[in-house]
Amino acid sequence: MTAPPLVRPSPRRGGGSGLLRHVAGKVGGALVSLAAVVVLGFFLFRLIPGDPTVTMTRGRQVDEAQIAELRALHGYDRPIVEQFGKYVGGLLHGDMGTSLFYRRTVAELIGERVGPTLLLVGTSTLIAVTLGLWLGIRGAWRRDSPFDRASTGVALVGWAMPAFWLGMLLSMVTGNLFPSGGMRFSSTPPDFWSQALDVAHHMVLPCLTLIAVVYAQYQLVMRSSLLEEMNADYLTTARAKGLRDDQVRRRHAVPNALLPTVTLVFLHIGLVVTGAITVETVFSWPGLGLLTYEALAGPDLPLLQGTFVVLAGSVIVMNVLADLLYQVLDPRVRAS
Amino acid sequence: MTSIVWQRRRAAVGSTWREFTRNRGGLAGLVVLGVVVVLALLAPLVTDASGLDVTKAAGQRWQSPSAEFWFGTDHTGRSVLLLTWWGSRISLLIGLTATVLSVAIGTLVGVTAAHFGGWLSAGLMWVTNFFLVLPSLVLAIALSTVLPRGIGTIVLAIGVTSWASTARLVRAQTLSVEARPFIERAKVLGGGHVHVIGRHVLPAVLPLVFVNTTLTVANAIVAEATLSFLGLGDPSMVSWGSMLRAANLHGAVSQRAWWFLLPPGLGVVVIVLAFTLVGRALETVLNPRLRGDR
Amino acid sequence: MGILRRLGSVVGAVGLVASPLAPAAQAQQPVTLRVAIIQQVDSLNPFLATYQASTEVGRLMYDYLTAYDAKDQRPVEGVAKSWEKSADNLTWTFTVPDGKKWSDGQPITAKDVGFTYNLMMTDKDAATANGSFVANFESVTVPDDRTVVIKTKVPQASMLALDVPIVPEHVWKGVGKIADYKNDVTPSVSSGPFVLSEYRANEFIKFKANKEYWRGAPKYDELHFIYYKTVDAAVQALDKGELDLVNRMGPAQFDSLKGKSGITLNKAQGRRFNELVLNSGAATKTGEPIGDGHPALKDVKVRQAIAKAIDQDAIIARVNGGYAERGTGPIPPVFPDYHLTPEKVRPFDPAAANTELDQAGYPKGSDGIRVGADGKPLKLRLVGHTSRAYDEQAGEYIKSSLADIGIAVDVQLVADTLLDEQGVAGKFDLIFSGWGTNPDPDFILSLHTCDSRPESPTTSGTTDTFFCDKTYDELYAKQGAELDPAKRSALVKQMQQRFYDEVPAIILGHDNSLEAYRNDTFASFTIQPDPGGVIMAQNGMWGYYGAVPVAAAGAASSGPSGLLIAGIVVVVLLVVGGVLLLARRRGATAGDRE
């Protein structure tokens, strides 16, 4: 510090260094969590007794030498600590081992599936958030009106439904309107617009399902935080100033309630990931969720380990990003 | 405990109950829960479990609802009504046991973290936050894959992955209770940890834990259905999740066998909704902050 | 509300963009056969591919040295047109005719054959999938472009059933390490009827007709294999017209398609069987016992009683939905030359089984469960796959059947990997297993020889029964060297009779292959064998190669056309947008009123 603090006390700077410390703390915490996921991912999947080489060689006549060679190749003959070190080293290089059933690298398989999942989860979250916030605002503003009761009721029912069940129902009810599954028809022309339309067509049902089961939480959170906001003194002041209710809502209450809600949206992204696993399974959507499901048959442990680390890791990263965003955007937190 | 305390508590419960009954949603939820639980308990008395055995299936495959089979039959010719009925037992059993486990862990961690402080508290809070962030189903999937199939595994997988929110809630409540003067007084008078926690903290925290429990059950039942649907359930038991798995695997959708798809799914929705309604009603009654609002 | 307004305009924009596109999407489409693929393809590299789906796909690209006739599966022309063997049955000479071409125009010669076999004999990686076929080869030489000479160490009966895809030398000699080569370059250089044109792992595999194919190009333009995760999803897709051909259906799914217009069902004799293995004494090659099988199962009388007590017809009727044939020996009725019809069929007779067990010294205890001479009650574990509905249901039947003869069964359904481990280690009493069979019986028979048992307690063998019987092994050796078809057939049947009598396993049933196709897009398929045969999973590529599209198939593309898709998307978006806009406007006025 070169500037004498007493000359011009700057709350912003003070807030700034606090923010910096906070950011560092959050990022550090997230890194530790990520490390914990990696450790968990490794030891959890070592719980299964038995020898992975048996699975690899089933139905084939092999002798001791070949088994030993396989074991050495995969490092199963090394002490567990050394295996762990090798695993972490591999992870840092993007090497997550080889799937037992696909016989391809886990990284390659996951890489293929990230895109479709991002597309599905991204689109659904966007629509669900928009819908949820809007319904929440309306509901809070006209609390206990028929609209509020009905929309809260519908939201609760949606929230109570297992996503995969809703998915199966939808695909039974809609008959031939939408494709039975997958992401595109093989016979669609390769140009961009045909492909985009085809993918959109395939995405309607999975998207609807995912939205229906996740939007409720956004609506309920928005509703209650707006209710809280509306009790605040400044709103009474604003009304007293003669502002129309509509303006009060739009200019003051909603923006203030929006911030914590949106942050919460990202904090709850894990729920969407959970929904994606079953929805992708029902609609054969070729994403990470389906890959996780496929890895369960067998089970294909290296693959499951890979999807576990990637899914859990990305949720942790999303969380810390949401947290940081909140710090940056919310003036109240920034000041304190 | 003195009789005055008891009287006060009983009076408090009484007023809570009166307030609760004023919440129509909560009351409806409670009634539904009561009916479902009674039905589930009655299953062995009024129905014959041998109908669950595929070798003794009474009907043909995929019969639509009729006078003989009110909800039709499944892919092996068993009565869907019977399956749904018996399935409710497993779903409820797993939902409740997993919740007890989850709430027990959560309460223990929450109270410990708040009461003792220091490194222990910091460590516990870190673990809590870690579990809070981790997508619980993904971890539950991993756990149930590596452990042998069975009810115990599912209960463990759900319980171990869903306690974090309870812990955080309990910790906050414990902190606020322990800040009150009477705790200080108890400590000065020589009350040990056991005394303070057992006599003062737990009674004050329990209502909140109770509310949390009803909401946790809802989550646990959906989690059970999801795990069973993914094929991680106990294959020898019929639960709503395993019925939906069978429906998915054996072509209920292509058969348009709505009678096999609807009952187990509706079962989940109704139970979860009932628990949620009861939980929300209790929350408004017991949580003073929300009560002020309404 | 800004978000909603923007959303509204986005909806509008998409609608605008979508509508002029519709005609473009409907443009002239190639005639395509769309087939559901449910199993994984582990590799497109024919030297590494071991899964059934992979070999099936591989057959479309690479001919074998000889092929199996579509009608009766006898050996017919493949890469080689004619062949002869020496008097001592050790030297085989194959002739590759002039005029056959790879899809890139290069001639197919004997050198390609020699290259392929020699690669497998010298490069361990290249022997991964099909090494067993060349294990007995002494040498493979190519005296000229038209002739291949194969010398074997001992006579080999399967010389006209070498299921080894022949690859083009001019492409593969440039491949460095076989184990790392994916062979997904498009277009592939094929000798078979199709050329790989696009491969998207987990979405689809596309082929184009090979115009250079020596039998003549297929009658349609493209063949698409589309991934489905469950059979049910594929059945729905067939129903909706997104697919033309589906196989591996379950009985329930097959029945659900009965009477649907536009769909033809094909119930074919299958090559797969389900069996119940009885642990008759698991041991290694050297006879060292492994595992923890119940000692009573070493007694052949107990095994025979169990076989008598299980009602196979009930299992076929209820679990297979009637879509299976009763099992005797491992070789299914679809191969009549080798299928066993026992002189004395073992009847379903629990009463007789009870009497036999009483006489054999297994009296019932107080709890109704029989006890052996060693005092050990007959409580057996039955291990099955959690992933297979068959195991779950058949397990229940077996449990209740054996309860009737005083044997308690604990059905344990476990994950596939665990089941494999328990099976390999002999840690079971009863276990579900199953195999697919080939026209040549050698492999399936070899599974139950002493030599198929594991090398040591910690390695895996190929056997699932751990059967080791001197009579069986002698017969096996004889049939392997017997080149006279009739004599070999008799030997093979004798072996199965031995297997049937000794009961190392009970063949529960040979599943039917249940297939269905859309008859509004494809008029007919070549089945193998004819009659009663399959379209998919053949010993060959006839089903795909011989498919005949409906004459006017070009006009009647049955899948949802581009126009329909576009229309639906536009309508949905408009409706959603409209609802949102409407709600917003209503909401706004309501808000203003407040």
C-alpha cells in the first residue's frame, strides 16, 4: 500500500481486497473439493473386490503370463498408492483410462457426449429459468390469487414427478408427433439448417420433460424471495412517493429478488444434471447421462469413474462460478 | 423433566396442530399419507403375495384393465394393482429408512459442528458443503454400483448422500439456540455437553428437523425410484421404481400399456406431493420467519 | 419482462427461417435401408472386433475366403471360387478368380488372402479376434495371384468355415500398429456389398452400396445402422416409421406388433441358447479343484434328477412367450445336420426325480430339504444376470420346480462382471449361461473339453461348464479330423448325447430370433436358412444384400419427411410463443390494474 489510507478512505478499495480474498478462498475451496472428487472417484471404484483382468479376458483362453502382462499393462500389479498417483497424473493429462466395453478411451467417449448434454441441459435450463422466474414473479405479486394457487400447485406436481416417468408418458401420449429417441435421423441432409431442425425436433420431448421437473424450484424460490423483498421498507417508501405498483415491482422489487434467485439457479445445477441422466436414458439422447447409464450395465467401472468425476467436477465448477458472479454483481455483498 | 415443561410442550404441540389443520393443503397431504400407509400395512392381510411370483401369474401378458384385473397385467401376466400395492411397501420403507439415516447423520453433524466449534466444526462444515454441492444422485449411483445389490445398499446410498442440507439447517438453528441466554445459564450452572445438547439444543432443533424430515422423505422416494429405474435396486423386490424399469425395458410404451405406466408413477407423485404439502404446511407453522409473512 | 419479449422475437425468427427450408429438406433422397443396432460395435477393425454386431457389420465390407449359402448354409464362393484338399487332408489349395475388384477398383488377388492370414499368424494383435482359425496353420503361401496354399499342422475340419475377413493388402500394409488402428476411414476399401461412408460412434453407421461388388451392386443406395439403447425404443421407432428393420425383440414386443399395418413379422429359428450350468466339479486343466460348488452336484444322479424336475416347456411358454425351441444338446435345430434328437427324451417327471434322489441316498430332512451323505443339505445358489429379465423369471421357475424335489434354491442376481468372475472361478452351484452357435459345430463343442478349463485357479478358461469327460474328449478329437460330413455328423451327435446324459448343463431352450420390418418400404429380404431363417445376424450378409425396396419406395419415404418436421417445429414454437405473448399481455394489463 503506497497511498496513505487516512487521506482518502476508499470503501471500494477495501471492498476490493476483501473481494479478492473471498475469491481466492472460494476458488481454493473449490479446488480442494475437486481434489476430493478425484480421490473419491478413485477409491470408491476400488471397493469392488475382484480382478478387472478377469472381465477383460472373459470367454478367452488365457494363461498366467498373459494375465500378468495385462495386469502390468494396466498397472493393477502396483501398490494402490502408486496406482493412485498414476491415475491422478493421467487425469491431469486428460487420460481417464479405457472403457471395458467400448474398448475406447474414456476421455474420447466423454468428449463425444459433452456437446449433446450441454445442448439439452442448457436449453432446458434457459427455458425453465425464464418460465420459473416469470411464474414466480406473477405469483408473488398476486399472492393467494387463483393464478398463484394454480401455478404453485402445478409446479409442485411437476416437482414431485420422476423425470423418467414423465418422459415415458409424454412419448406414449404424443404418438407419432416426435421421434422415439436419439438426436437426429441418419437420413437427414448434412446441411446446417436441416440438421438443426432435425435436432430441434428430436429435442422437444426431452426438453419438455426436463423443464417440467426443474422449473418448479425456480418459481418457488423466486416467489418467496420476492415476497420477502416486498415487505422491505424501501418498497413502502417507493409507493409513498407515488410510484405505480407496476413500476415499483419492475424497478425495485424484481431486480433485487432476481439476483439471489438466479444465483440459486446455478447452485442447484446438480439437480438438472440428475434429471438429465434419466431423461437421456428414456429418450436415448446421446449425452453424458446416457453414457453413465450405459456404464452401469456391466458395470464398466473405468467409464463410470470418468463420468462421475466429470459430472461432479463440473457441478462444483458451476457452483463456484455462480458464487463468484454473485459476489461481483450484488452490491450488498460487495460492500460488506 | 418437570410437569410444567410437559404441559407447556403439550400446549405448544396443540396450538401447532390447530394451526396446521388450518392449512388445507397440509391437511389433505396428511390424510393421503395416512391412507397410503394404512393400505401398505394392510397389503399382506388383504392380498395374496403369491400373485407377485411370476411362476404363478394369474393373467395373460399385457391385459388391459378389466373386472378381474382392475389395473390390467404386466409383461408377465401379474396384476398391476397387486404389484403397485406391494411396491408401495418397499418404496415407503426405503424412503423412510433412508430419511431416518439421512436426518440422523445431518442432525449429528449439524449439532456437533455448531456446539463444539474449532477445527472440528470447520472440518465438518467443509464436508457438509462438499456434499451439498456434489450432485447426490451421481454419488448414489456410484455407491450402489460398487456395493452388493439390496435394500440396505439403496438406503445407504440415499442416506449417505442426502444429509448435507439437514446438517446446514440444524447447525444454523443450533447456533441461534446456543446464543440465547438460558444456554449460557445452563453452562454456568455446570451443565455438560450432553446436558446442554440433550435438554436444550435438541428440543429446540427438533421441530425444524421434523419439517426437514418430511421434505427429505419426498426426495428419498424419488431417489429410490430413480435408482431402481436405472437398475440399481434390489432385483428380487417389487418397488415402484422397479416397475417403471420393467415398463421401460419390456415395451410398455410401444404397447401403449398405460395401465402399467400410470399406477407406479402416480404412486410416486401422490406420496411425494403429500409429503411436500405436509412439509410446507409444517414449515409455515413452525418457522417463525415465514409465519410473519403470511 | 424484457426476456419474454426477446424470446417472442426469437420464436418469430425461427419460424421465419424454418418455413422456406421445408422444401429443401424434402429433396430427392437416396433409397435407404434403416436398421436398428442395439449391441455395441467394439471396433471396425476386423482383426480386433469380437462383438457380434461388429462382425456383422464387418461382413458387409469384407468377404471371407468362403461364404455360407443363403438357403442351406453350405460353403459357397467367397473370395475364393474353388478349392481342393490333398489326400492327407493337410494341404488346401484355394483359387481366387479373375475379375473381382475392391471398391477402389484394385483387383482382389490371392496376395490379399495370404497377407491377411500371415499377418494374423505373425502379429499377435491381429490374432485378437479370429486367431483360433489360424492357430493350426503350418504355412500360408501364394504361388501366384490366383492361388493360395494353406498347410495345416493336423487335419482341420473347419477349413471351409474360416470366419476371417480378408482385407486389402494395398491398404493394410501401411497400417503401423494393428491394435491402435480404428479402420474408420471413409470410404472404406471393401470387397463386400457395402462401403463405409460415415461413422458416428453411438449415433449411426452409414454404408453406401458397393458398385464394384462382384455379385452385383445391392438394389438400393444406402444402408444405415442406427443405435438404439433398448429394443423397446427400436420397436417404437419401427412403429413410427423411423426404421425399416429390427431384430432381437422380446416376446412381448414381438406380440405388440402383430396385426399392425405396414409391418411384417419374421419369427425365425435362432442360433442362441439359454442354459443352466450345474457345477459338476470346477477344476483347472491339471484337475486342481477350484471354487466352492456344492459337492452333491458332482453326483450325476443328482444332476439328472434336477434336469427331470425342471419343466422346460413351462419356462418356454411363460418366460420365452412360446418363442423358443426345446433344448437337447448345444447345437440348435436350425442346424439339422448336427442337432441332437435324443433316442430317449428325458421327461418332465418330478415324481421320478424324487424317487431317484431317495434311492441315491439323499433323504429329506425335517425341513423338507434333502441331505447328502456328508450331512450337507441340498441348498443351492443360482447365479444370474441382473441385466437379463430371462434370468430373473426363469430363476423363479427353477426355484419352485426344485423346491418340489426337496432342493432349496437361492436365486442371486448380480452384475455381469461379478457373474463372470464367479463363473470363471467356479464359485457357483447353478448359473445361467448361453452361447450363440455357428454352422460349424467345432467351437461350441470345444467349450466342454478338458483343455478348455483354465490354466490355473486365477486365469479364465473358455469353458463355462468345467466339463471334463474322457469319452467326450475322444469324440471331439475324432470329429475334428473327420472330413466326411455324414460320419462327422454322427460323431457330433454322439458327443451331445454324452453331454445330455452327463448333464454338466441343461440346455433350457433355443431362442427364436424375432424380427420385424416395414413392408411399405422394403418388399422382401433374403433369409438364411430358407425357409425359417433370419434376416439379421446371419452367417453372411444376405439379409442386407438381398433386400428389395418397394418399387415406388423413392416416393413413399415413410419416415417423417422434412416438411412434416419443419411444420411441427414451427407450429410448436408458434403455439409456445403465442401462449407466452398472450400470457404476458394479459399479465401486463392485470398488473396495471392493480
